[in-house]
Amino acid sequence: MTTSAPADQPVTPAKSSLAGGILPLIGVILFVIVTIIQFAGGAGAQWGQQLLANAVTYMIGWAGVGAGIAHLFFGRRISKTIGFEKSPYELEVGFADLAFGIVGLMAASYSIEFSLAVILASSIFRVGCGIGHIRSIVKERNFAINNTLILVSDFLVPAFLIFAYYTWA
């Protein structure tokens, strides 16, 4: 991946906006909103399984579809918010995100083991991306909004999903 500055110069973050800063966390935000609304009427006996289903649907499914669309159709703008120049990675990451999103949305219709496969594959991809973002922070001093804030999604979401599966599945 190419960045917008050589390794010995700090990367100038793109002009950040509220929408750009929220984008990496949209799956988490949707998960929290839907879960609060759903559980407001009572959690029921199967609350853990429902919480897990919500997490997979929103933190992987809708987050992946949104990220896929963003990378595929708005790649140049997304690259800037990450502190990267436009590159072919946008197409590849876009299709990977879209694939994870689609199978994340499908997971609710299949066995719980299908959800585990989606969680593990998505988590490996996210942690790998997170390592790349940390590398960019350290090597290029890239503190762009979507190179730093995305670390929540890259590390905490997989940790929560794996915890949720092994606790409530």
C-alpha cells in the first residue's frame, strides 16, 4: 500500500468529518441501537444467542456491506481518510468486505457453526488489517482518522465476537 508521504515525513491526515470518523464504527453503532431497541421489550430466555446473532448481523454483516460499498465506489475518498493514496487495494478490500458482509447477513439463516466460521474468517481479516494500520502509524506516522479509529473495529470487534460465540452460542 502506498501512503501519501515518504517514511521520513509525517502523513498529513485528510480533512476529517463526523461521517468519516463514524464510518469504521457503523457496525458497532447499529448493533448497539438495534440491541437496545430489541431488548427494551424484554430480553427473553435466549438473550445471549440473540445478542450474538445481532453482533454477527451488524458488526460483520452490515458493517461489511457498508465498507465494501465505500471501498468499491468511493475508494479515492476513503483512501484519503485512511491517509493512503488511491491504489488497487481499494478494489480488493472492497470485495473482501462485501463478501464478509454478505455471509455475515446470511449467518442468521444457518447453524451456529456457520456463524463461527464467519466470525473467525472476519476476525483474521480484521486483525490483519489492524496490523497494517499499526504498521502505518509507526512507520509513516499516519494518524489519519480512519487509520487510527478503525483499530477499534480491527481488534475489539473480533475479541467481542469470539467472546460472545464461546459464551452464548
